[in-house]
Amino acid sequence: MLSRIFKNLTFIFQPNRPLGEKIRLLLWYLYLTAKYLFIYRVLYPVRKIPIQHERLFNYKIRFFDYWRFYYLFEHVFIQNEYYFQAENSQPRILDCGSNIGLSILYFKQLYPGAQVLGFEPDPATFEILQKNIQENRLEKVELFNLALFREEGEMDLFVGSEPGSLVMSIIPARQPGTKVKVKTVPLSRFLDQVADLVKIDIEGAELDVLKELEEKGKLKMINSLIIEYHHYIQPGISGLRQILSLLENAGFFYQIYSPEAFVFSGQEQFQDILIYARKKSH
């Protein structure tokens, strides 16, 4: 835990962050970390935790599990994984894989005038997502209870045994257990105008979605992409080369980052990779 705290403090005190933002983040981080440790180490070390809402900045946030809320807070707000520079104060953002909505809250904090389209396929998680958007009175946010894929139809989404999982997937091995039928739709349908950012975190369907966008000629409608690519989500199968090739052919440059520590063992291992891409003309 100490190494995790040190890592997060390093992110908070990045030189490019304004002093006021650093202080505000530090105070919230200390408060939530102390509460997180107290809950898990003292109050409920073995029992299910009944806490299902928390205050964060000016938001009231509902969730299924405090650990997952804290994990998302670290990655989204502290580690700044979804930061991007828009060319205007009202960017159009497509948030593919919204979960409970912390990414949308982050985008609206970064650009209050942003228009955000949020996609979340799991019905139970979508219900919490809706409450978080409605109760915080966020304007210009439209939500869709849909799974993004290469074609319209229905498919199984493997949601696991606990609601609100962060690894729900169309791939059974990623999240064994309970499955639900979800409606699928191609992302190209929502790109009738330029998107300043498309963020994609859809647990194994990212290559299918990007291929469909290429086939429909819609990659040219996107200025920036943040893609969470799940490397070797299926053993022995890698789509990284194809994704990077798609981006290069469409005129994007990109940077690659892995948020978790990784030790190479000489074998194929699962790895979360963030790909930040931007059109070369921007």
C-alpha cells in the first residue's frame, strides 16, 4: 500500500498541475485513503461493506463497492488517465464504457460545457450511472444502455458474480459466471459529426469497434482517442499491431502507457495498455 500511496502522490504533484488543483486533490486523496484503509482494515476486514455512496468534490457518487469506487478515483482523478486537450471549451466526447460514470464526471469537471455521450451495456451498472448523472444535475450528457460492437444485434455480456464489475466482457474467460443479454450497436452510428475525443474501455471489443469505424470511414471524424487495450485478454491472441496499424493509416500519432507495474516472464501475459492517439493535423 505504501508504494501505491507514493505513486499517487507523485501524480498529484506533477509539475503541470496548478497549485490549487494539487492541494484540492491531495486533501481528497488523504481523506478517501484514510477512510478506505479504516473501512477495510478496521471496520469490515472480512464482511461485505454496506457503504454505497460517497462525496467527491461537489458530487455525490453512488456505487456497488467501495473498493471499486476508490480504484476508479485513483485512476481517473489522481492518475489523470483521461486527460486530453480540447481545441474548444465545449468538446464532443464519446465515453465508451462509462461504468458508474466517474469518467463522465471527470470530463465535465475538465470541460463543464462538454457534450458527452456515455455507453454502458450492463443494465444494473447503467441504473447506477443514470442516478449519478441525474442526481448531480449534469447537463449535455446523454446515456445509452448499449454494448458497442461491429454490428447491430444482441450478444452475451459476462458480468460475473458481483454487480458493477470493472472487467465485464463479451469474452467468457475475462469474467466467468453470470451473463446477460445486451443490445449491440456500431459506434459509427454516433459519429455523424466530429468527436473531439473518443474514449474506449470495452474489455476486449476495442479492435472490433475500431475496425468497424475504419470500414465506415469514420475514424476521420475523431480528433483524439484514448483506448484501453487489453493485451492477451484471450491467451495467444494479440490485436495490438492491428490497432496501431489502423491508427497510423488513419493519420494518428500515438503514445503508449501501461498503468500497472509489469515484470516480463518470457511468456504471454495479460496486460492493460493505454493508447493515446491524436490526429497529426491537430
